[in-house]
Amino acid sequence: MAVGATAALLAWRERPEPGAVPLVVMLVGQCIWSALLVFDLEASTLGSKVFWANLRWIGVVAIPVGWLLFSLEYTGRDRYVQPRYVALISIVPALTVVFALADSSLLYTDSRLVSEDGMLLLSRTPGPWFWVIAAYTYLLGLLGAVPLLGLIRDDSLPFRGQSAALLVGIVAPWASNLLFLLGAIPIPGLDPTPVAFSISGVACLGALTRFQLFGTSPSPNPRARRLLFERMPDGAIVVDGHNYVVDINETGAAILGTVPSAVLGSPLRETVLDDSFVSSDGSVSVQRPFRSRDDERLYDVTATSITDVHDRTIGHVITFHDISEHVRQQQRHEVLNRVFRHNIRTETNVISSYAELLADGANQDVADEITSSARRIESLATKAREIIDVFEQSRESVEAISLEVLLGDVSTAVRAEYPNARIECESNLDGIYVADVLEPVLANLVENGIEHNTGPNPLVRIGVEAGDDRVRIRVADNGPGIDAYERSAVERGTETPLDHGSGLGLWLAKWGVEIAGGSVTFGANEPTGSVVTIEVPALSPSGESNDESNGVVP
């Protein structure tokens, strides 16, 4: 009893730790059982012995309840250690205490004194409820042992030592009690269980001191694993051996356009997926692309086999890794490569041809053409540099900028380069914020609307429509308009060997707007010219999107 009390005191000092309070309950229950057994043995009358024996049930029923709650809380299954669950598992123990204090025949049908080797002992005949509480006690003990048995297989030595010590501490008294119930003890009426509590106390002391029971706790592990599953950026679906969905995280549900409760227990083929995502031959993984319902995101899907200890496949984990940005980057690089190969090759051919004419004594017009071609190459390189800057900026945190300030800076810069051009801009833009990555986009669109205009009075009008969560910017000019093949290449997202744009301006607009989390469309202006419409999320001054469903693409 002294060893158990010491262990209970040490555990009480660690009561903020998971499992400490239930362990104290278990150890105190052992101490109560042991102490009241002493009073029972010292009593000399049947009535007094029955009184102490009945009162002893308070400690008896506290042990399995404390053991189970300790095991659940200590191993991180504390979601079951809630008042409603504690009350539920305490119903049978509480009824047992009531029957014991009432000296009900449900618990014992008969009590009598027997003398063994000079000792006066209490012998009792169990009633029906006795076997109920006995079975219930061993059931709680078994349920509490299962989580700790799992820790014995853990790679961490402290967890194995802790679990082994605790299991020894609980198995010893239960084994002795089982021998008593089976009549294997040579002295009838003498329950040796309290004697085995000394082994339990030593084991708990060893777990508390040598193995740092509450210094190194496995309680965060299940919650951490669940947290990783729920918060991981990749979508994840778990299916059983028959391809029924048994678990799915929030990201996976969002990718499928549903909620977890709607797909749990459903066949995989009834979701957006089908059984082909899981290999028929049980191979470890299958990879294939998957496009979201809105056709905006592309995912690399991997199905990984789950095997049991016998290496049998019992299910699969299907993960969705977003490769949309990677694919977009590949497309951007392909466009840049094709534009540079085609356009620069064209310009260098022009320079070479006119240089040969100069060598033959051609006139000044030839020299002017060489100069123009060189400037076009320089302009192409400048656009490429701007695109690279936009890509680099997208890797960093995107900041919000006042649209009024942004358009003011753009207009001032373009007017300085093209003084004869007229730029008309929306005036009431107070309180509208957008991603700062749009500055080179809008500057390029305004500049293109003027640069390619051969008329005497180039005009660019910038209109703005702002809602609570979206901003629509319309850039219209009175120039010749955008060629159909230019628009086709940009809208398709790639350039082909036979379908090239003349430059990078429209690509800069498209990619910059995508990075800002928006979209861009190209149309014709009346009577002449083009209209480029940009729609992007409205931001707060701190840079947060006002639209919960859309945001800046990192």
C-alpha cells in the first residue's frame, strides 16, 4: 500500500500531463482496496467484516475505470475521455457500489465466517451481479491494454519501457484475482489481489521514474498524425480493399467538389474518380493526371498500397498533388523559347540581309531598317526581362497597391514616352486595392495600345468596375486591334511551330493576371481597336483577398 501511495503521489504531481489524473484514480483505488482489506481481516464479527468488504467495492470499481481512462488519454485517444463517455462507462461500477452499500443479494447471496489456520475470514457466495461486474472489469482492463500493447511495438524505447511496466503492473493483480475467482487459492475467503498491488506499485514507480512516464508522452502522436492528414496541402483519400472510401481529408473533398460526409462509405467509382486509380495487380503506386471539376487545376494522382503484417494489400491511399503551377511554368518556358527562337531568328536574318546590302553600298534606308530591327530585339529582350521579374515577384509575398496610384504611375510613365497619345482613366478609384504584380501588366497593355496605333491621335481608355470581392479593369484602344492568330495562341496557352505571336506583350498580360489570381479576355473595340478585360480579386490594404473563393496564386 505504501508503494502504491508513493506512486499515486508522484502521478498527482504530474496531473497537468495527459493520463496523470486517471492513473491517480487507479492507484488510489488499489490503496483503498488494500486498506479496507486490512480492516476486514482485523474485524471479528460477521457484520463488521461485511461492512468493510462492501465498502471495499469503492476501490475495486475505481481501478478498471481509472486504468481505461489513463490508457486512452495517455495514448492520445482523449476524444473518448469526455464527460458523456466517462459517465457511460461508470454506470456499471456505480450500480455495483450501490448494490454493495445496500448489501444487495444481487451482489452476494450469502455471507458467513470461516476459520483457516487461526484466522477468521469472510466467505461469500457471489450473486448474478458479481459476475457482471467481474466480466465488466476484465473487459475494461482488456480495452485499456490494447493501446499500450501498440506502444510496445513503437520504435521509441521509452514508450516500449513505459508500456511494458504498466502492463506488468496491471496484469499481476488481475492474474491473482482470476486465480482467486477460479478457486485456485488454497485458503478460501482470502483474496491475494491486494498483495499483488505491491508489484503494480513498483511497476508504476518504475514507469514514472526510470522511463519518465509523463516526461516523454505518446499522447500527441495520434492527434499529430490526424492533424497532418487533415491539414496537408495535398488531397488524400483512403479506400479499403473493395475500393470504398473510408477516409478523406478536407483538401481531397474540396478537389472533388464535395464534403467528407457525402463520400465516406461510398464506392470510389461514385466520386469523380474511378477504380482505375487503384492498380488491379496490387502494385505499390499508380500515377496519372486528374483535372478538377472547374477545369482550372491539374493534379498528379498517386495511389499507394496499404499492406498488413502479412504483406497483403488491404487498401490504398490516393493523394492529389497540385501540379497546375508547374504545368503553367512549363507552358511559359515553352512559349518563351519558341518566341525567342522564332522572333530573334527573324530579326537577325533581317539584320544580316541589310548588312549585306550595306556592304554593297545601299542607301540610308537600309541602315534605318537595321536600326529598327535592333530596336525590336531590344524591345523583345525588355519584355522578357519584365516577364522574368513578374515570375520572380510571384515567388515572394504579393503586396496590395492602390489601383488609383497604380494607374496614375502607369499613365505618367507612358505619357512621358508617348507625349502625343491620349490616356483617359477612371477617376473615382478611392479604396480599391489590387495585387502589385498588375503594374507591369497594365503598363504593357496601355503601351501596346499606343505603340501599335498608326493613327495621328492614339487613344487608350481605362475603365474600372469594382465590386465587394472582384475588380474588372477594361483597357480599350482605337488602334488596328489584335490579330486573330495572336489572340488564339494566348487563349490556347501555347505557341506552335506554325502559330507564333509577334511578341511577348500579350503573354505578359496573361501570365501576370493569372499570378494575381484573375483572368483576362481579349475582344474587339468599336469601330476599331481592341479591348482587353482583366478581372482580379479585390484586396484589402493588407493584401488579403476579399473573395474567399479566389486568391492570389503563389
